[in-house]
Amino acid sequence: MNKQLTESTILFLSIIKWVVLATGAGALVGGVTAIFLQILGWATAQGHQWPYTFLLLPAAMFLSALMVKYLAPDAEGHGTEKVIEAIHKHSGKIPLLVVPVKLVATIITLATGGSAGKEGPCAQIGAGLTSFVSDLLKFDDHDRKKLVICGISAGFAAVFGTPIAGSFFGVEVLFVGAILYEVLLPSFIAGITAYQVSSALGVTYFHGAVNVIPVFSELFLFKVMLGGLFFGLCSIFLIETLKFGERLSARLNIWKPLKGLIGGAALMGLTFIFSAKYLGLGLPVIEAGFRGEATDWYAFLIKPIFTAVTLSFGGSGGIVTPIFFVGTTAGLFFATVMNLNLGTFAAIGLAAVLAGAANTPIAASIMAVELFGPQIAPYATVACVISFLMTGHRSVYPSQVLSISKSPSLKVQVGKELDEIQSSYIPRKKSLAGLLLQFLGAIEKLVSRIRNRE
């Protein structure tokens, strides 16, 4: 009896403790995120008043790289990756100076046309502020990590207006194939609170129900599954393009602010070759896609290049909004080729490419419902899971820790970060891959016998 009473009491006090902490974290992160989004909106609106603002990109990326290098190196690149790395390697400790530096560097980058997102800075806002609060309250490493995860969820929920998906993102993005159930309650509370606070402070979000989902049929579901395979390939292309940009930047052994000048000049050249639509957040193209308006068929191939140059050569920002752009335009391309509804597959593509590129199929599926309505749920979920599997053991967040192998026919070392993973094939006679190899081997032997007779 005493043991049961003690256990219940401890759990009750733990729930109360984390309800209070998560609510406070959500309110703090939601408020600061709202301020950041309002300033960013004003700055980008000013930049859009002059059609050649992108000519300032070399100076802007030089300044961004200069600030990051000398004030807060942890603010480099897209912020969510740095937060994941801090949780796994530094128990969630993040210098407070990262917050203002990341905000200013991101505003400079996006206002002049850098191709990046706004969720990375908000994730770092949440993580940096909650890490600072943890230090003030003298939390141990365990509690600090929990509160920092709440900060990630709050930042994600507040920036996209998706409280449930944002909450789930924080507990799903750290590990591939595992969810931190221990942090689920505070993460949900922080995400919902942050969303409510940011909305109350005047931040508005895009939500548009997709009203063209057809009546369920096996043929349409088959086309959705084909789409999932295609969106998985698009995720791979995005990830590999970003990696190539990082390798290219690493080969240039020069002062990092000079890389900003080079990157800005490269973006200027790309803009003259292609279009200014690939600069910045790309929200007009994304929202037009949901309305069923087509764009350049190759848009989903060009945006990753713009983003890789921006993030690898001194620019600052997030990666999720470019993922939305790639997913939306890939959906438009797939729908055009397959003669399907453009708006429907723009929405499915957005969710599926997020699931594949970030290894977050559950959060991406929930986001599809929050953004586009429940009628899209079964189709988006199928495409998200297939895309997640197709991407393999790679991610836009290489610091994610692998918890499962995506196939029993692949040998991988579980428990390591994705950038350390090397997969190899394990022959299994009864697997589809094994049967295919046996079939190909039999054909090869048959061809060899025919040649020997000749």
C-alpha cells in the first residue's frame, strides 16, 4: 500500500511539475517567436518593394557569416540540426547568445532573398531560451533535455500554426524510429501554449482545406503509393544536394565570411538564370500550388540548389520551408504527369517530402490534417510512410540517432548518428530482394551457357 501510494504521489507531483514548466516554456517561446515572425514579415515586405533586392545577397551573407563566426558559431546553418546535436552531445546546453544572433542572421538572409526557412531559428529560439531557464533553475542534464525538447516543439508549433504536429515533431525528430513518450505530455502542452500565445499576439497562419479528394478507390490509392515512392526520391535528391553543398563549401579553405560573398554571388547568378521565385521562403509558389496553380515543372529540382548554396555558404535559416516548397512543386509535377488534381497532390507532396527528408512520418501526417483537413489523412499518411522508408538511412538532420533499420535486409548499426551510418545488404532467400537476385543469377547462368554453346 505504501509503495503504491509513494509511486502515485511521485507521478502526480511529476505531472504537476511538467505541466507548469511546459506551460511557462510554451508561453515564453510563443511570445518571442511571435516577435521574431513579425519582424521577419516586416523585413521581407520591405525587401519585396524593390525587385532587385537579391543584388544585396553577397553583402547580406557576408554579414550573416561574420556575425555567426565571431558571436555564436552554433547559429550556423539550419538551426534544428544544431539543436538535435546539442541534445545528443551536450545534454541540451545551448549558449543564450545563439538566440539573438540566429534571429538577426536569419532576418538578414531571408529579407534579401536567401533560400531558407523560418522554423530553424524558432527551434533555436525555443531551445536556447529553455536551456537558459534550465540553467537558472539548476536542472540536471535529464530535466534540461526534457525542457529543451519542449522548446523545440513550442517553436515549431508557433511558426507553422500546427500545435499537434509541432508537439509531435519535437519528440519524433531526435531519433529515427523511436518516440520519446516520456516527453510527450510536456511537449504537447508547450506546443499548444506557444501556438495560442503567438496567435493572440497577431501571428496568422495558412490553413486551407483540400476539397477535391475523390471517393476512395483502389486505383487512386495505388497512385498515392506511386506518389510516395516519387516523393521519397525527391527527399533523397534534396538531402544529397544539401550534402554536396556542404562538401563543396568545406573544400574552400578560406575565411567563412568570404564564403558568404561567394554564395551570395552564386545566388545572384542562379536568379538571373532561373527566377526570383526560388529565393526567400517561396510561400507564393507554395500557396498557389494548394490552389491548383502549376509552376515550372523542374521547380522541385532547382529549389534544393538555391537552399544548399544559401545554407552552406554563410546564410542562416531553417530547412523545413524549403522542404515544403520541394514537396509542393514535386506534387504538382506528379499530378500533371499522372493527370491528377494539382491541389490534392501539392498537399500530399508537402507532407510526404517532409516525412522522408526529416524522418518524421507521424508529425508530417498530423501536419497534413492540421493544414488541409481530415479528408486528406489516409492518403497523406500512406505517402508519408512510403517516402520515409524510401529515403533510407539519411536525413536533412544528420545528427538524428538511428533506432531501427528500415529493412531487415539492410545491416546498419543502431544507436549511432545518421552521418556515421553505413548500410550493407544482407542476403535473405525468402525476401523479395533475395528472390530477385536469385532470378537475375539464374538468367546470368542461362546466358553464360548459351554463349558457351556458341
